[in-house]
Amino acid sequence: MEYTPNSRLIEGRLIKRYKRFLADIELSDGSTMTAHCPNTGSMKHCAQAGARVWFLDANNPKRKLAHTWELVEVDNKYLACINTHRANHLAREAIESGLIASLAGYDKIQTECRYGNENSRIDLLLSQGEAPDCYVEVKSVTLLEQDGLGIFPDAVTTRGQKHLRELMEMVSQGYRAVLFFSVAHTGIQAVQPAWEIDPTYARTLKEAIRHGVEVIAVGAEISTQSIRLSRVLPFHIGG
């Protein structure tokens, strides 16, 4: 995914993120503005006051907030994409490019298809002839704890727990089911569940793996010009 001349990133400094969806930003000329924050998590370590941030002008006069926060510089050395709406697109690009060998060979990708027993929508549904369909649930990872370890989630997620149950149900019906961690933080080198933040999610994920749900983590290259998933990362269940 590239930031085009018509969607050029603008740099500023974060003043504060608040009410989940709002971020006050100071611009280079000293003026301030409020941008939309497209992230429902805690954004732990990714919303420090004074951090360099980059945002987009949506070029949509109907929007209440004209700008969307995209990137943040973490610890003065890493870049993270806090716009979780990018995760599905990045995952699809990586699959279509053949980056993930275990997900190669599917000739059709559908998005946001209804499935499961709990009124869910799957992020990506892969299909190929008579082969079992593959249900791919995508999660964005931006929480770096220490020594290159990224953890998910960054806040308790009952919705994430539901998705794991739905994936297990798909396996029980004879389909493939994949939890795809789209790692949008250049400092993260491996991923595991956040046992201390959401132990129920971590235990459910451990159960899902025993049930046959596959887990894939893929790290991103991020700049102010583009973002792309580029390398498969180790996943550890931890605990």
C-alpha cells in the first residue's frame, strides 16, 4: 500500500489521544488540529504525548473530522501504523503476492462474508476448486513489550474471543481456519498472546490451536511513503 501524492502524509506531534477516536495534534507552524483515531484498542506505547505522528487529509467535505491519524514514531526509532483498518488490505496484498506459502494457491478471495454461529463476518475467505475453504481472521498488532516481542491484544477483547470460537467451529466443519496477525510495528520481531492483559483470550487461543486453528504472524515494512507486509515472524503461545 502506497501513500500517493493525493493522499500525502502530514507530520505533526501528538498532544493527546482521548475518547478513543480523537487525537489532538500540533503542526509544524504551532497550530493545533483534531484528527480521527481509527483504533479502538488501548494503543499502549503508541500514544505518547510529544511523539511524531503522521496523518492524512481524507479529502471528504462530508466528514466531521477531515484528517485521519495513520502512523506514529515509537521510542524515537520505530514506526507503527495505528490505523487498524489497513490490516485486512495489507493481509490480502501479502497473500496475493505469494509471501505466505501456506496460503498460496487460492484463486478467489472474498471479504466480509457472514459465517459462524455468532453473527460474525470473516475478514478474508479463500477458495480454490474442490479444496476446503480457508477462513482468515486478521488482527493488527502494534504493542511492543520488550526484546522485539509483540503481543495481542492491547486491551481485553470479547470480540476477539468470539472470533476464535468461530474459527474453531469452521475447523470442526472441515474447513481451514487461520488467525493472521498483521504486525504493523517495525520493532516487533515475534508475536505471542497478551496473557497478562487478556488471559481469557490467551487461553482461548491456546485451545483454538489445539483444535486446529492455524496462526500466522507477518511483519511490515513501514515508511511515510508506503506500508507492506514483508516477512513471516515467529509466533509463540507463551503463558
